[in-house]
Amino acid sequence: MDLGISGRWAIVCAASKGLGLGCARALAKEGVNLVINARGEDALQVAATELRSLGVEVRTVAGDISEPAVRERVLAACPQVDILINNAGGPPPGDFRDWQREDWLKALDANMLTPIELIKACVDGMAERGFGRIVNITSGAVKAPIDVLGLSNGARSGLTGFIAGLARQSRLAGNNVTINNLLPGPFETERLHKTLSAAADANGTSVESISEQRRKHVPAQRFGQPEEFGAYCAFICSAQAGFLTGQNLLLDGGSYPGTF
């Protein structure tokens, strides 16, 4: 299927590895030019070299996207934001009794307020041009909270509530601008391994044992791969997905046990 987005420009955050890189790869394969961001310069340049080999223009901006100056540089690097992929590493796992106010503010800034700021900077231009696709990578924990990920549960749920209202504004939806949330379950990423390590420490067992237990609880009997996540993301950004907006789309190998 031709997704109808060749020649478009996309901003992809946290794109040097993991799910962000998976999304960037999938968009590049569809002919989408990219502005990619991540905190680490070296890993970002490695990713950019790979993505350029797919035949698209790739611009890089290293830095913490939660900082206003970095956001300004990212936006300035993109000639026209047709697609925005909001993504950020989640806050660390732990026990809420150990978290201070500063921990909560940092989580909210990275996983709620920064995506909102980027959306605010892009969404009206998208509406004026009659095309826009915004995808927020959140977490399956929004629907099925994980006890050690309280900071993430709270911050990402706040973003989810905000998007539910914004995506349904007729000025946006009526002008072919869609906003959806992608909720990954257990994917083979550094983030997953950090979570498994924390669980192993808390239970006094090995990471391998915890990993095996976690796999057994996934009906697909495996962890997801960033490439399949990216492919789904690319479809949500496609010309054919204009009637899909305001949704929380769960990719978790069947782990979530609910009907709704």
C-alpha cells in the first residue's frame, strides 16, 4: 500500500534508538523527510546515517527536547511539520514513597507538557494546510498501570486526557489533522530492560527469570520489535488514516485483558 506521505516532513523525538528509531525508519521507507532528535549526539548521528541510506533528507538536533531552546531548534530545522511523533524516555521506576515534588515535575515536563508544547507549535499550521498527523508514544500502562511506574502512569495519563479533548476539536479534525496515542506494551528496548531490572532487584531474582515470566504473560509469547511498532505508526500517519483520531491504540501482544 502506498501510504501517500512521500515528500512530507516529520519530526520524530527520541529517534536515535528503540521505538522512536523504529518509527523514523518506517516513515523514511515511505519517503518522508525527517528531523530527528535525541539527547545523545553520537547515537543520533549513527541513526541519521542509516536513515539517509533510505533515500530521504534527514536533519538532526541533539539535546533534551524538554528544554525550550532545543524545541525551538527542532522546529526551526523542519521546513514544514506535516507529521509529529512525540516520544520521550519514561521516568525511572520506583516506589512513590521515595519520590519528591521535583521527581513529579520532571516526569510531567517530559511526558506531558513537552508533547503539548510541540503540538501547540505545529497544529494550527497543519490545519491551515489541510493535513497533519500527530502520534504520541505513551505506554500500555495508561490502560493497565504498572505499580513501579507510578511517575509514568501519572504523567502519561495526563497527556491522554488532554489529547482526548484536543483531537476532537472541529478546527483540527475537520481539517484533516489527526491526533492519536500509541500505547506500547513490552517491546525489546532499553526501557523494557530497565523496568525488568528494577523488578528483578525488587524481587531479589535475576533479570532472565523476570524476563521469562513477563514473556509467558504475553499471549503472543514474545516481546514486540521496534520495526513492527514503526510500521503501525507509519500507517497512522498515512493519507488513508484521516478518519482515525482521538484514539488510544494499544500494541501489547494481547496482554491487556479487558474488552474496552
